[in-house]
Amino acid sequence: MAEKGLYLPEADVARQIYIKEDPELATVGHFHEGIELVAILEGEVEAYHLMRKETLHVGEIFFADSFECHHYKKLTPQIRAIVIVLSSDYTGLFRELYAGKTFPFFMKDTDKNAEIIALMTQWLNEKEKTFMRNMGYCNLLLSKIVECYDLEKREEKKDKNVSLKLLKYINDHYVEDISLTQVAKTIGYSKEYCSKIFSEVVGMGFRDYLNFLRMRKADEYFSMKKELKMTTTEIVYKCGFNSTATFYRAQKALKNRNIKI
């Protein structure tokens, strides 16, 4: 079964690109259709990829392919890293030229990485990040990694398009009163088929994931409770729960399943 993680739909918006020098890396397990590259500039980081983990030092690079759950843990008080997340619009040519292939998860040859990181830094510092310019940098970056590292066999994710439809719908409608039966009907598949795909991709059942999203939203509201002037009951209802009792039951169930919010 896949490692539990949070789907990030914002990474899969058409022509979406995220490139930033980041002093904080995501500590919560997450995944997206887009690919992610992280280059360590300062400090040490533990990178978790599916069921593997590696310590990354300065000059080393981490890669996560589509729908591969990953997260990070700082091992030093201060870190700096360049993070690049590319939507599928940018990776189509690479997928076509190197069908069935992917990059190593952990790229640790600092001599080879120096040129790769220099290119990432140049891209980061570009003032005008137009689609065409981003596409050019993307192709240069991916081709540079191909020159430096042997590609590996890519584990194709079954029914990826269905997974994406399913996850996007739930992330858009999780505060509503939805069920797996209704969601499956809306996107045009059977409940049983969607349940199977959901468990394989996300690593938890539909109801747990729905409550997971609602609970995260509730935590966001609770952190601003005074400013928002909202009661606990109002927050609970606003996040899709039909009562405070349901909220606390869901909270307990997620905790019992070791699903961190």
C-alpha cells in the first residue's frame, strides 16, 4: 500500500511552475502529478520518498516523480534549498523521448550536481519567467540531468487519469456533503473502481482522506479563531462536519490510524 500523503492540486494547474529558494521544506507527506526537484544549498535534510529515506547534504539533489509521496525533515537549524515543481505541461517532451524512464530519487554526485544547481540558480534568478522561457529552462535542466545520471525504469501508476479526476474533485468539494458513491457517479466510474484506485494512490480510504482534508482546514481556522471570531461549532460546520461530535470522532479515528494532520 502507498504511503499516506496529501494531494496538492495547486501543483497540477496548467502551466504551473514553482521555483523558489526555500528555508523550510514540507514536513507533511504530499504528492502531485507534477515532478519535484530539491537542491540543498546549506544545511542537511532528511528526504523521505515512498518507503525510503536519505540524508541530503550540500550539493545533493532529491527527485520525486508523479504521484510519489515525499516529505522532508531538517537535520540542521538552518537550511537553504532550491525547490522546483513542474506541472505535466513542462515534462511532456521528456516523457516522449524517454518513455518508461525516470531520474534517480537521490542524486549525490556533487561534482555532477554543480552544473545542474548552477542552471537551477540561473533559472531562479530570471526576472521574467514567461511560459516559453520556463519551457526552455526546463528542457535544459532535464537534459543536463540526463547527461549526468543514468535513467531508471519508471513505475507507471495505474489509472493515473482517474486518480487525478478523483483527487481534484474531492479537493474542490471536501467541505460539501459528499460520498464516494456520489463522487464516482459525477466523474463517471463505479464506486468499487474508485475505492480501489483511491486506496492504491492515496494509501487511505475515502472517508479518512475526506476527514483528513476537513481536519486540516479546521486546524487553519482554529489557529485564527480569535481574529475570525468564530465558535468551535461554526468552524466545524464550515469545514464540512455536520456536528461537533462527528468532528471529534473523526479526529480520534485519524489519530488511531496514525494519520497526522
